[in-house]
Amino acid sequence: MAGDGSKDPSATFQEWVTQWERAFDKASNEVMGTEDFAQSLNQMQNLQLELQRSFGELMARQLATFNMPSRDDVLDLAAAVRDMDRRLARIETQIRSLVPDGVNHSAPKRQFPPRTKKPPAKSRESSADD
């Protein structure tokens, strides 16, 4: 039985898988090499882009209905904040260059006069009415 020339089952399976891969690869290359396949792939990509655009517009309308900012609104706001930060840093640099060193840059503390009036005392009649 051992010498009847039968192949190893795993080798047979591996050979079968290799033949199947070659046949599938050949058929796939024949299909993908056609003009019809290229056109259908292009149409699918265009459809995907159109669906993505439509979904984005729908989501923007929904967010506007709920009075919430869209992604574009948040990005525009972030750009405006970055621009203000740059301008503020430039202004601070210019102010520092105008003020000589050794000058106290802190704002003076506001001094309040001492309180001389006292609040009126509650009368016993008004507390009894409460």
C-alpha cells in the first residue's frame, strides 16, 4: 500500500489551489483588460463621488437645522483663530520692541476707597412680618 505511488494529500491540495489561482488570474486579467470594465469602473467611481457629495450636503443641511456647525464651519473658525493668534503675536512683539527694558509691564492694581457706610440694620418689625 505504501508503494502504490499515491501522492501526498497536502501536495495534491496545494497543486489544485495553484491551478485554481492561475485560472482565476487569467480570467480576471481578461475581464479587467477590456474597455467595458474600465468604463464601468469609472462609472462606479463617479457614482461614489456623487453619493459622497450628496451625503455631505444632506449632513450640512441637517446640522444647519439643528443649529450646529458643519465641518467646514469649524475649519473656517479654526483658520480664523490661527490668523488672530498670528496677528496677536505680531502685535505683542511690536509692543515689546517699543517699551524699554526695565519698565514694569503689569497693569496697576485698582485701589478702592475704604467703605464708610454701613448697611441699615433690620428692624424688629420687618423681621416679624417675614
